[in-house]
Amino acid sequence: MKVKVRTESTEFDGNEWIPAGTCWNCSIIPILPEIKGCPLGRGSTEQEAIDDLVRRVGYESHITIIPEVTERCKY
């Protein structure tokens, strides 16, 4: 299933678990009823966040998605 996704980067100061640097999130827009919950892909690069989203949706909803980045936000 092809889906539109939004990627977003933020600068993170770091903590005892995660080192400082850029963090990426990836979400499906709009939320689709076939997809359970509100999955959010996370990673240290944009591609890692997209791959994480694909993996989470596959695991939680048993759906294979083909993401197309239509919105990109860098902070």
C-alpha cells in the first residue's frame, strides 16, 4: 500500500540513553483506519526513521507500506 509520509528532524541535546545530535521522526499523513495505533518511525537519519515506520506498521498492522515523503520539516 502506498502512503504519504511526513519526516521531521529535531536537534537533541542528549541524555544518559541517547547521544546528542539530530533525531528524525516519520509519520503517515493522514492517519489511515487500516493502520492500528499511531505508529511513528524514529531514527538518527531520515532513512532510518522511514525504515522504522515501515517495520512498525508491518508488525502492528500486518500491512506492507511503500512510503512517499510528501512533507519534510527540518528544525
